[in-house]
Amino acid sequence: ARVFARTLALSNIPCFAQLTGGYFESVEVMVLLNLLRVIDNRRQDIPLLSVLRSSVGGFSHEELIDLRSRCPKGELLDCLLFAAAAEPDGKAARFLDRIEGWRKESMIRSVEELLSMLLDETELYVEMGAMPGGAQRQANLDALISKARDYDETGSFGLHGFLKYMDDARDSAKLGSAQTVQSDVVRILSVHKSKGLEFPVVFLCDLNHQFNKS
């Protein structure tokens, strides 16, 4: 189903598939969760690099290469600190100031409030809505805020705990992409899940294989 969905999406044909998994692999969720990881602990190279390359950080490949070339040893954060010390009004310094401001906010806000603030200040929600499949991307972000609300309602507090909560959800592989469906779409369903009689046209795919009796 995932392969068919990608094929239709590449052809600009709107489609809907009830899928499990894939939520944490979506760009919008990865960027936002990585931003939370960086706010929680700046010394994480992979999440930090992801945020720097996104619209949140706004660093190009060339700028990142320049950062590393001027500070060849140490972690990526050390490169940013070195650049910020050399240029107090530069891009690296502004980025670090922004992260520090969000870190302070994370200490006094609930996770839901923090996420809402981040989406507003980074304009990530609007940006994802303007991309292909924007409604689905925004639904995924809405689902993340809903997860944050569920976490807050348990009485838990703290960004680090929420990240652990989401890591557990990812490892359980039970969280699929948020489901959005319109009336005028191609619906992708498994044989055991649908009769097909409710649709005017049905394509039964992958019939070139023998039925799997195992």
C-alpha cells in the first residue's frame, strides 16, 4: 500500500491509505522532534545537523562546511560556539540565542504550549502546509501536539520525559501517519479490509503472483 501511495503521489493523484508506521519518518515530524531534542540537549550532532539544515536553522551545505572547516575538531556544537564567538552578530550566534530562549521557555511551559509556540515562531506549520501533501503534513503536526497534550494530562512535566515518551511510541511501531481523507481520492485498501462494492471503479493489483497459502 505504501508503494502504491508513493506512486500516486508522484503522479499528483490524491490518494488515501490506512497505513501503520511511517509517522516518525515524515520530514515535518523529524524536524520538530529534532528541534525538541536540541532544546533539551544541544550536544547531539545528528538532531542539531537536521535542525540547522531545515528552515528553522536556515544553514546551507556550504555554510555548514565552512563551520566545520574553521573548527575541525570537536562536536558540531563546538563549531557553532566557535563561530558565535568570532561573530557575535552572525548566524551561528543568532541560532544559539534562539535555542537558549526556547530552552528557558521549556522549563516553564507545558510540552503542548512549547510545541504550539515553536510552530508559531518558526512558521513550520505554515511552511509544511504549503508543501505537496500539505494537509497530511499539518495533520501529522497536529497529531504530535495531541500526543503532547496526552503526555501533559498524565501529570508528567518536562521536555526530556516527553522525548522518552515519543521514543517508546516509535519503538512500539504502533503510531502511523495521521489519517486525512477527502471525498475525491483514490483509496488504497487491503483485500481483507474491503469488499470494493461501494466504489464505482476498483483495481485489484498484484495478481501476477500466486496466492500465498502459508
